[in-house]
Amino acid sequence: MKLQCYIDDVYQKYFMAEKSKLQPHDVDIEEYQNATMVVDTKTFGFGIFDADGRFIKSSCQWRGNNHQYVPKFVKDAEYMDCDAMFLGNAYAHFGHFLIEHLNRAWGVVRAGKPGMKYVLIDNKNNGAKEFMYVFLEMLGIARDDIIILNKPMRFRRVFIPHQTMNISNYRHAAEFILPFQQMRENVSADKVYERVYVSRAKLPDSIRTYGEDKVQKIFEKNGFHVIYPETLSLMQQAAIVGNAKILAGCAGSALHLSVFMKPGGRVIQLRRTFDIHDSGPLQYRLCLLGGLDFDVISASVEEFETTHGGSHAPQIIGVNKYLRQFFDENGFKYDDDDLIMDKDILVAYRAQVESFKASHGGKWKLKLKKKFIKLSACLIPGRVWRGRYRTYMKKLLGTR
């Protein structure tokens, strides 16, 4: 793959350091007779136990160096006389589910078979989101064979594919990309495009990216077809992106649709914050696994410091020196007016910044709130209660 960086020196140093730490690892599919999937929605815990009641370590859902709380074995769980494949837990965020909670789905491609049930653990008893079913249906799984499990259940035989991606550490497996390749083959669109730009411009003001309308017009002038993912079905998104040779857009979940692209394609990511810790290294990993070239560009012109995730502080992009360098080096055509930020965009952005400050506080106040939550959580005993405390305090203090 080819990597091109149009970024400042500080971010380049961070990005290259993260890139150098990446390492592949091998995965397998474990098989257990008469195994029990235990779910405890009170503690959010879950895990799989063998016929003798011993916890199976491969059922750990790792994120970084941590995994879920493991509950006690349930001896008298309800029994289903069928084979089941464990696919992790039903996480409600689209982007995180796509990357972190479909990372066992390669097992469907390698070991799936008729009559098998496919299990997602609903450990928080939130119910399944429609996109979870659609992803699995695109893999060829009938909806009736999908189980969203929120109680202990024992099965005749359980298959546990190893995780292929842990976004908080540096290990990944080549098998990660297999289910998305299969999904791409199973979907189709009425019309496909060689160059696609995924836009955030129609999102609500609180989470849209100001200035993007202007930037994406330059991409349109240069042969890119703009799509708004929230206006399309997931199958349409997968089909359109899966047939594109070049995918461009702002950093975020929509750009992770690159996992559906064919090897030899190219992804162009526009950074929308000055914060170092964003999804650039993750997007690079996805391109590496998919055999795609990757361009990362610092496009933020924000006046109020934001982070990639967390609270919904307004963000703004524009044609700064890095984006203009990208355009010039790649033969993009544009007019002088295309480079100038529209005054009404700046006015709207600044108004949203002031509104955000009024409800959340300024930069330093936000940092103090986050520091307080982090330190005070250390006083709460028990991992489960600490997590609940942090969630409650983030909502109470307006840091998310």
C-alpha cells in the first residue's frame, strides 16, 4: 500500500509512531461441546463456560488490555439443541460495532453452516439495533438464525472465532477483512461510482462539520459523487463504497466503510480536529488490511479545541495549506473562490461554539471536568460501579 501524509510535524510524529507498533497475529476458531453462554445484565458481564463450568478465555472481548466483567457460571441455564457461533456483544454504536464487534465474523466465512445459530450478547439489555441484523444478513445469515442473547443459554456445541482487531492495542489479523469482502459480494446497487465522497454535511448542527459543504464541492468538481450515508440503507452504502476505487471524506465512522472496498483502491481522510488522538492510525490499519492506499490530510481550521470523540463541540474544516497541497499535488481543479471560507459558515460555526461554551464550559473547564471524573472514579469500588459512575458523571457534567 502507498501512504501519503499532508499533516503537521507533531501529528506526523504521533502517526508514524503508532504505525510502527502495528503487528499481525494468528487467529483460530475454538470448538466446545455442551458450552454455556452466561449473561448478567445487572453487572453487564458475560462469558462462555465449558461443560465443566470453566471459563473459556477466548470469549473475552478485549479492548486494549481490558475485557468485560466475567460473571459466575450458571449450571442450570436453558438448553438449545443446536450449534452456535459466538460473535461478541451487541454494542450500540455503529462505527465501534463495525470495527470492534464484527471482528469475530470471519468465523462465519470459514466455519458457518446451515442450521447454525449466530449469537450476539446483549449484556446491557438494550436490545439489538437494526444495523446488527443487516450486517449479518449481508453475510448470508437468515434473521431467524440470529440470537441477541440477554440470559444464560447452553448449546450443543459452541464455536468461538478469535478476535481479529483490538483498536486500543496494535495487534490485528488478516482475517479481519474476510466478512466485509463476503458482504460486498452479496450486495448490489442500481448505480455505482469510481470516486465517492462520504459527507457529514446533512447531520444535525451539533455534530456536523462546518465548512465541509465548500470542501466537498471541490471534490465534486473533480469527479467525486457525494453520498450522505444517513440517507441510504446499509446495503446501499456497502454496495456503493464497495465498488468505488477512491473513497474520500472526513475522519469518522462513515469512512470506515472502506472495509468493503476492493484491494488496490484508495482512501482520502480529512482530519477535522487538531487533537492528536483521532482515527487516523485506525483508518491506516483498515487500509493496510484491505490492501488500500491511504492519504491523511489535516483539514481542520477550528478556533475552539475539540477532540475526535466525546462531547459534541462544533468542528470546522477548510482549504488550509495541507489540503491545498493535496489538491495541487493530485491535479485537482478549483477556482480561487473555492479556497475562501464563506462568512456565513464562520458566523454559524462561531455561534455554535458560543452555544457549546454556554452549556458545557470553555476548553479549560472541560479539561478540569474530565480530570475530576477520572480521579474521582478511582474512589469507587468495583469495575462495574466505576463504569456506571463515569457514565453518569459525564452526562451530569456535560462532557459527552
